[in-house]
Amino acid sequence: MKSKKNNWLSRAVALLLPLLLLASAAFAQAPAATEPEMADALRANGKIYVVVLVLVIIVTGLLVYLIRLDGKVSRLEREVNS
Amino acid sequence: MKWWKYLTIVLLLYTVVMGFLGHVPRLAILNETERNLYFHVPMWFGMTIILLASVVNSIRYLRNPSTRLDTLAHESAKTGILLGVLGLLTGSLWARYTWGTWWTTDVKLNGAAVTMLIYAAYLVLRGSVSDEQQRARLSAIYNIFAFSAAIPLLFIMPRLAEASLHPGMGGNPGFSKYDLDSGMRLVFYPAVIGWTLLGVWITEVACRFAFVKEKIYEKQEKQLA
């Protein structure tokens, strides 16, 4: 009788223990889950570089435009002053 | 090309690359939008610095009038207004996705909007006077008023306010909580310098163009005479 009861108890513990461990593991992860969401996937799959390249192209294009405009004004200055 | 123009190119490309690849702290609500710090905030820094240059040239004009100083003040003011408008637009967009509204009656937002209206009136004033000397003198005097109104509106009143959504209320500098992050500072300061220099560059080209135009008109007048 006694051994049977023990058996039942140990079975219950054996069944509950993994659940308890899982619960504590989940609890430990809880702060990580509430961390502010960032674009981690965008970084992980490397698509962020697409955004960076697009912006580099746009900024370069605008700067080239400004440099050429600057050059044209310089040429005008030389013409007028000569 | 002058050395600071190369610096502008380097700093702007650095801002765009590191602005997206650099490390930023994980903040709630802001999330990745805090990277706007490298683009929205430098607009206002650049605007303030260029408007300061504008008012300095206006004061110089009043002490010693010349078309050159008037042009410098006018072109600087125009670039400053452009940067301010870009600041308002980007701020409004940012507010929509972090505060949930395009506009709110926040002391910093309203101060910025009133500043832009005051400077819009500077352009209106210039456009409504046809006599060149009168226009230059009137707008120089108005520019002093505009700048002296802009500084309290942008930098003093928001700090005195008890409640504001915008960073910078209650006596704190606008970005103190990001300032603590050394990683962001490494991008933010170069971004401010880079965007400001871009504004200076645009102003420089616009001024030189105006000077050349002036010179051509002078030559034409001489030929006619």
C-alpha cells in the first residue's frame, strides 16, 4: 500500500517537475520578451544594407548635383571677372 | 573645391551609413525611429546656426550697408527657413508614429511653427518692397526681431514649460537621455556638423550666384551708358 502511494507521488512529481522547470524557464525569459521591439529581422537577413545603399545613392546624387552647380557658378565667376 | 566641402561629403555619407548600421539603445515607443535623431534634430541645429549667420549679416549691413551683406543675410535666411520647414515636416511625421498624432498643441511644436511663420513674414516683407536699399534696411531690422523672437520660442519657452511631449522640457537639454549613449553620440555630432555644412554649402552657392548676377547687371548697365 505504502509503496504504491509513493509510486503515485513520485509519478506526480516526475510529471510536474518538467512543467515547473519549463514555467521557471519561461519566467526567466519574460523580461527578454518585454524588451522594446527593434528591427532585428531587418538586420539579421541583411536587407538593412539595401536601405543604406539606397540612401547612399540618393545622398551621393544630391551631392553630385550640388558639386556640379558649384562648378557652374565658379565658371560663371571666372567668365564675369575676366 | 574648399576643404570643408569634402568634409561635408564625408560626414553626410558617414551619417547615412552609421545612422542605420550603428548601435542604438532599445527604447520603448521610439524603437528604431530614434534613428531620426540623426536627421530630424540636425535640421534644427543647422537652421539655428544659419539663421544666426543671417542675423549677424543683417547687423553688419545696418552698420555698414552693402548689397553683398544684404545678399548674405537673405540667402542664409532662405536656407534656414528650408531647414526649418524640413524639421517641421519630419517632426510631424515622427510624431504621427510615436505620439499618435500629426500635430499637438505642445509648446515646442507651436514655438517652432510660430518661428517659421515669423521667418515667412521676412520673405513676405522682402517681396513687398521694390526699392533695393529700403528692402535691405527694412528686412535687416526685421531679421533682428525675427531672431530675437525665435530664440525664446525655440529654446527658452519649451524649457520653462511644465509638460511637453517633446524632449527638452523642464530645463533639460533636448536629447539628454540619448546623450548618455556614447554610440549615438558618435553619429549624432558628425550628423549635426554634416547637415549644417550642407546648409552652409547651399547658401554659399546661392550667394555666389547672386553676386555673379549682380556683376552681370552692373556690366550691362555700363555698356548701356
